[in-house]
Amino acid sequence: MARPAANTLYIDGVRELERQLHNLGKNFPKGKIRKAANKAANLPLKSARKKAPKDLGELKKGIIKVEEKKWKQKKKLKKAVFQIYFDAAKNSIFQRPLDPLTQGSRGGQTKVDHAYYPVSQEYGWHYAHGKKTKPKYFIKNAVEETQNETIKVVVDDMLDTINQIVGP
């Protein structure tokens, strides 16, 4: 028997969930998928906010969770996708012009006249003389660290919904 890949996830209840969803077919309320995904997306969101660098606290407040619009616009909800990213409403705080003498570059291609603080904290930035700062990866690490727990929340919530529909 072949060994599973090192990055394979095994969560209790996934096979049971798949079997029960298959048995229910089209009788499963689609809004419950969104509810489960929304609930689960709070875990990496809270973790990212906790790990965010704290100068003035604006970056921590500026990390938000938003549902992808392309899934909301379709009448038949098949998936619920939430993204964790930086709040565009705070761009006046996050985006600052750079001094023309010390402007950085995007991979040596073009000079940029502004800096976006959240992205520079997540991925690091280049100084004008070529040196790069170390990235913090606070959002990436938050998502990776809460991945198993997030999946477990979705599975448990969906199984509870199925049990409510089918009955004990």
C-alpha cells in the first residue's frame, strides 16, 4: 500500500460527511455551506490579527474577512469562499508616498512611488540599495497553523446540519 503524501490531511468525520452529503443530494440547504465556511474563516482571521505587527494597531484592525463576490452573485451556491486580506478603506493609512531618492523597485523593473505597509510587512521590502528585509508572513502562518482546526469546524458544523435535517 502506498504511503500518503506528507502534506495530506486526515480529519475525523470527512468520509462520513461526504457519504451523508451524497445521500442527501440536492436536499442540503446551500446557505448552511456559507454559514459553516464563515464560521471557520474566523479562526485564521483571529490568528492573523494576533500575529500582526503592532506599531499603532491599525494593521491589526485592517485585516478583514470578505466573501468572494463571484460566489455570491450566482443563484446556485456551490461553494462559499472567504478571503482574508487588508481593508481597502484603510488605504489612506496604509499607503504612503516614498522619497524619490530612496524609492524601491519591483524586482528591478520599475520604480514605485509609494509603499503599501501591510504587504511590506507580510512579504518584506527592498531598500533602494538592494537589501531586502525579512518577511513576517503573519497571514500565511495564521492560515497554515489553523488549517486542521478550520477544516474540523466546517466538518462538525456540516454534520450537525445534516443531523438536524435527517434527525437522530
